[in-house]
Amino acid sequence: MLKTVLVRELRDWSREGRVRWAFGIVATLLAVATVIGWQAYRQMAAERASAQTEDRRVWDTQGAVNPHSAAHFGRYVFKPTTPLSFVDRGVNSYLGVSTRLEAHTQTPSRHRPVDDAPAIARFGELTAAAVMQVLVPLVIVLLGFGTFAEEREHGTLRQVLSTGVSPRLLTLGKGLGMGVALLVFVAPLALLGSLALTWFGPGGEAGVLLRFAVLLLAYLTYFAICIGVCLAVSARSATARTALVVLLACWMVNSLLVPRLASDVAARVAPVPSSDVFFERLRDDMRNGLDGHDPGDVRAEAFKQQVLAEYKVARVEDLPINFDGLALQESEAHANPVLDHHYGQLWRQYEQQAVLQRWLAPLGAPLLALRPVSMAMAGTDWEAHRAFTAQAESYRRVFVEHLNLHMARNSRYGDWDWKADDAFWRSVDEFRYSPPEVGATMMAQIPNFAILGGWALAAWTFVGWSLHRRALEN
Amino acid sequence: MFRIVARHEWRLLLADRAAVVILGVFVVFSGYAAWTGADAARARQTAVQQVVAAEAVRRAEQRRELEAPKGTEPPAAAFPWSPRDVATLPPSALGALAIGQSDVLVGTANVGLFRTPADMFPAYSTENPATLAGGRFDLAFLLAYVLPLLVLGLSFNMLTAEREASTLPLVLSHPVGVGTLLAGKVVVRGLLVAAVVVPVTLLGVLLGRPVPLGAGDGWLLFGLVGLILGYLAVWLGVAAFVNVRSRSSAVNALALGSVWLATVVVAPALLNLALSVWYPAPSRPMLVNQERATLVDAQRRGTEVLGNYYQQHPELLPVASRDGADPIDNSTRAYWTVVQQAFAETTPALHAHAAALEEQRRFTERFRYLSPAVVLVDGLSEIAGTGPSRYADFRHQAVEALSNWVAATSPHLLRGQLFTASEVVALPTFAFREASRAEYVSRLSPIAAGLVVPAVVIWVATLWRVRRTRGV
């Protein structure tokens, strides 16, 4: 009986012109977005790898330069793009692609794609994720708004129920039918995506394929929520028109209004300081210490006395090493906790905003729970960028220390004309980035998985309750 | 007959609880959106004031240092690289209307002797990228995305409700044609929506203004009203066109929803996709590497670059001071000429990059007319002063200010002369020049046409459809 209901639903939909058009258009958009997304990933991956190689070459061939000048000339590291960015580009357009590593300071990443993009970029990109998050639910509405309401209006629902099929079986059949129909979108994406990742991507690493599988599972859960809501509203609506209007309103709330309101409310409740204020506070604390009572000149004098005592000499000129190199490294050691404090505070504010947005998801927008999962699995969220930034900063500290100590050990105090050569630059270790483990990423998304699961349970419980009441009233 | 129809429709609409609720919800959303825009505009104003105040304090300190130097060494403020200026873009009085590009584009610039146009603009932002990606709930968003839904919600079943209730034949049995009936319904709905949306928007913009209105802002408000009415006309036309022949409200809802989705959501996203394929953004990482390689090369030629500079500008050779000492280290001069030389050598690459971005901008300006929502948002951003044009003006003026500054201060560096207090006071300071009314008109005219022309086309098509229909 279930199979009969399922086959009948699929046949009815395949005969409806508007359904065929909707499927055709959305499937085409999904295919185009996926193909272009894949091309963009490959192109960006090649560009950034090339930029990293070129940066290394520039560093290695900078010629005879004082190590501290080289520390200010610095290095650039370019964040690699992740394979699954072809599905969901996340917030990549608003994240810098390069991070400058230089002495004395940690700088946020720069050269965001949005800085160079025209104003229309703010309307959103057409990615596979955007199609599945925004357009596929509309297709679900189209398939499902009249599922029960239209049959009730035409009087055929009573006839179907009189054949002995239970409301639950009927609902399951219709729901499964919609799910099977949606495989038109999901199956090609899953198959082609897996093939592309395995053959043309990063060698088909298990982590990437697992991320892809979890990503698709999240979207299937989201579709199940949409199908449940659709069936429940159709069951409870007196007419198909009412069901359609209510479902379109739900779609608008989920896809348009609540996500915007959520990011707005989060920004209002947990505002981040402007760049000017942030860097002003950072500079103040660098000068005067975190507690405001540790000024740089006092600190420098204390350090000098400490080193003189350690080497048992009276003057810095008598030290067997270059005191300038040690002093530079000491200023780095002082600056690092200040940087950790301020950047840590900023990143905690970002987390607060993310948590606030998450708490709005149960209030009418499962999309607010799906989006972070999708971006996290694709490696295109803020957390993935933060992991890169943290590793780049760790490398910066080691890199600058290497330069400072080389200067301290190989030159004399006051000799700022002393230079290191290309052989030394080539000996500096290269930065190697390790993306977060998929397990850690999934653990961080547990609250969002829970919200999606809660929504699925609520939606289908609502379906069961609605059918029960309607069947009785029928 | 038109007046009778209109009066009747007016009473029906006001008695319709759903219509009142929808309008009420829109008013509440408008209030929130205006609050968001006003907050953002005031935050920008505060940031500008803080920067200007800090700069004023710094200048005052430098002046005191120059007027009453301590000790025998020249004060730090006297050296040519010490004086500096900050260029700021003040928010416009109508800034509460649209956040636009103000949250991603830079409105400050550092002007100093060692700055170049490549590094004078701050490169960092602390704004949460997730908030930027999610977008803000401002009046521009509400008008572009939600206003059409409001209009379609009130008018999707203008005629089909009567057809479905079988009252249409009864109405048309009176001496009133479909055209008059439709006109009455459309005009009443248009007036009702306009009567709510226009005052609420104007009130939100005026109450939330970060700075007092200027002499030229009145006609911008007039332009704002025009854009809203033009956009309203487009969507009312679409609703009327669909209603004329349709027999089902559900079909109307689907059709109108599809049109909204296609023009407001899908078309801009497709344009972005086309842009990424045909006019991809030039590579910033490669430009960065090019700049660095050029700087390294220029540094290697350090003193040679300085020597060449003096050869080309012999009038800037160091002047012997009274005691014969040169207060400025030659390596500092060499570094300055290296920086200038490296920038000059990178300029072709920077121009190529800018030209590629300009191609992108022209492409989007040409094809934005496919989506009235994009046209409206562009127009609202221009009026709010948060559009790319005003930021482009600011960048241009800031670069000009830097050029003037370097021209005023570099001779001191190269000749080995220190600044006096009066010389520092006489240095140029930046003041942003707003675009003239003629420039604003030239920017807003294509936008206005981008709404008027589709509205006219849709209404002509609707009238043609009405003439061909038998009505019932």
C-alpha cells in the first residue's frame, strides 16, 4: 500500500507542468552552481598555492638585509581554500585571503574578496548550498501545499481513506514521495561531488569524504523538516490556497526574515568594537602593559639589568651577544599576551554572536541551525579561519624569534648595518597549515545538530497530530 | 464609476483584518529597520568624530612641542615624517536609509610622507564576517525584499477572489469594465501602501539622521519618494498583469511568488555568478607578491634610487644648515625614495587591477536592470551616501590629498630641513567634497529610469491584456 501511494504521488507530480518546470529550473541552477563552484575552488586553490610559492621566493631572495628589517618586511601566508567550498562558500567572501606576518604585532587577515566586489555581491552568491537552503524548500512547498488540502477540497481524500489506508500510511507515502522526488537534486550532487573529490580533489582523503557525507545528511534532515512542516500545514489548512499562503509565509520567515534579524540582533546585543577602537586599545596595552602599570621604558630597563646581571657585565657593549636582538625578543614576549588577550576577546564576541543566532533557530528558522553545520563541514566558517589564523600566529612567533636570536648571536650591539644573507632566509622553516580534524568540527556543531534533530522531531510530531485530528473531522 | 469602485475597495480593504495586520507588521519592521540604519549611521559618525578628535589632540601636542622645544635636540614633531593628516568620509544626513557598502568599504585614510596610495587605506576590519555575510535588516532591505511581498500579499487575488466567489460576473453586469474595476482596485491598494510606506520610511530616515540635514538633502528626499513609488508601480503592475486573465488565486500566488523569487533572489545571484565567470576578480595575492618583489628590488638599489631621484630633482639636494649638520639620516631619505620608486613601478599593475574592477562595475551597471530590486538598492544606497560612488569619490580625494601632502613635505626631507610650527599649521588638511547636484542627478537618473521603464512596459502590457480579455 505504501508503494502504491508513493508511486501515485510521483506520477501525479510528474504530470504537473509547474512541478516539472520548477524541478527543471532548480536542478539546472544547482548543476550550474556546483560546476562553477568546483571550477572556482580549483582556480583559487592553484592561485593561492602559487602565491605562497612566490612569497617564499621573494623572501628567500631578498638579499643581504638586517634580520630586524626582514622581520618588518615579513611574510605573507595565504589561506588555502577547502575542497567542499564548491558546495558552500560560507563567509569566505568576507574573510581575508592573506595574513601578513611581521614583528611586533598580529594583524587580521586582509584582502577580502568583498573589498573588490561590486555592490551586487551583497545580494548573495548562487552556490549549491544557497540553492538547497533557499530554493529547494520552495520546491517542497510546491509539491506539498496541496497534498491534503487540495484532496480535501476535491473530496478525494475521503475516498482514499475509505479504501482502508490509514492516515499515517498515507502521510508516510506522501512524505516519502517528496523525499524520493528530491533525490533528483541530492543524488547527482552526492555522486558527482564524491567523484570530483576523489579524482580531482585532495586525493579522496577520508576526512573530506566524511565531511561531505555529514554535509549531505544535514541537508537531508533539513529537507525532512521542510517536508514535515509542509504536510502538517496542508493537513491543517481548510483550502489549498490557505496552505500555500501559510507555507510561503513560513518560507519567507525561515529563509529571509529570521536569518537577517538574527545577525542583526546578535550584532546589537554583542557588538564588536570598531577597528579604530580595537587597535587603539591594543596599542595602549602594548605601551603600558595589560594592567596599565607596566610601561615599555620601565620594562626595557628592568630587562637590561636582568641580562647584565646574568652575564655579569656592567655595560651592554660588553655582552657576548647583541643586546638589541634580545631586547627585540623580549618585547615580543611582552606583546604576545597582550595580543592573545585582545584577539581572544574579539573572537569570544564573535562566538557570543554565533550562540545568540543559534538560539533564534528554534523560534522559526531551522536554516539558522543548518547554515553553521554546512559551513563548518565545508570548512568555510569563521572557526576554520580562526584555526588558520591561530596556526599562522604561532608560526609568526617562532619565525620572528628565529630572526631576533640570529641577530643576537651573530652581531654586536649597535651594529644595525649587520646583515644576514639569502642562505639564512632559505633556512627559515616554511609555514604548514593543518586543517581542523573532522571529529573536532562535528563536536563543535553538536548544538546545531541537536536543533535540527529537534526540529525534525517537532515537525513530524506535528504532522502526526494534524492528521489524526483531520482524519477524525473528515 | 471609477470613484465608486475605488471607494468600495477602500472600505473592503480597511475592513480586511489580514490587510491591516500585514500593514501593521510592515510598520513595525520599518521601525526596527530604521533603528538599525540609524544606529549604524551614528556609529560611523562617532567613529569619524573620534578619529578627528584624536587627530586634533595629536596636532595640538605637536604644535606645543614645536613652539616650546625641550632640550637641545630638535623635537620629534619637527621631522618631515611626523606631521600627518587623516582623511575621513563623514556620514550623510540620510545615512539611516541604507547601510549599503559602509560596513565593508573604508571611510578613513592616513595621509603622511611615507604613505602611498597602496597602503594609506586601513586594511583591516574587526566586523564579524558572519554578520557581514548575513546582511543587516535596514530600510533598504525591507523596501527591496519585503515591500514587493506586501504589495503582492494585498493584490495577488484582486480579481481572482471575485472570480472564485462568482461575484465578478455580477459586478461586470453593471456598466463597469474590467479595466475600470482593475484600476480602482490597483489605485486603492497603491495609495494605501504608499500612504503607509512613504511616511514611515521618511520618518525613520529623518528621526535617525546622524547629522543635520543639509541644503541639498531636500531634493534627495524627493528622489527617495520617487524611487519608492516607482518600485511600487512595478510590483502593482506585475500583480495586475497576472490577475487579468488568471482564474485561480493559488495559481496567482505561485506565479507572483515566482516572479518575486526570480527578480529579487535569483537574478542578482545569477548576475554574481556571471560576473565570476566573465569578469572574475583580479588576483590580490599575486598583486601583493608583485608589490613586495618590486620593493625588494628597489631596496637593493637603495642609494642608487636616491641618487637618481636627486639627479631628476636637483632643486631638492640637501641644503647646508648653519652648523653644517644634516638633521636627517640619509638612509631615511633613501628609504623614502625606495618606497616612492617601488610604488611607481607597481603602478601599472595597480592600474590593471583597478581597470579589471572597473570592468566588473560596468558589467553590473549594465545588467542590474534585470532586477528592479538591485536597481532600487543601488538608488537607496546613493541617496544614503553609502553606495560605491561616494566611496570612490572619497578614495580619489584622499589620494589627491596624499599627493598634495607629499608635495608639501618631501622637499623638507630631501633638503634636510625641519618643520617649524607655522609651517606645520600651513600644511593642507583634508575636507571631503560632496558630489554636486548635477553629479547626483547623473547617478540617480539611470536608476530612476531602471524603475520607470519596466513599470511603463508592464502597465502597457497589462492594459493590452485588459483590452483583449472578456472579463468574466
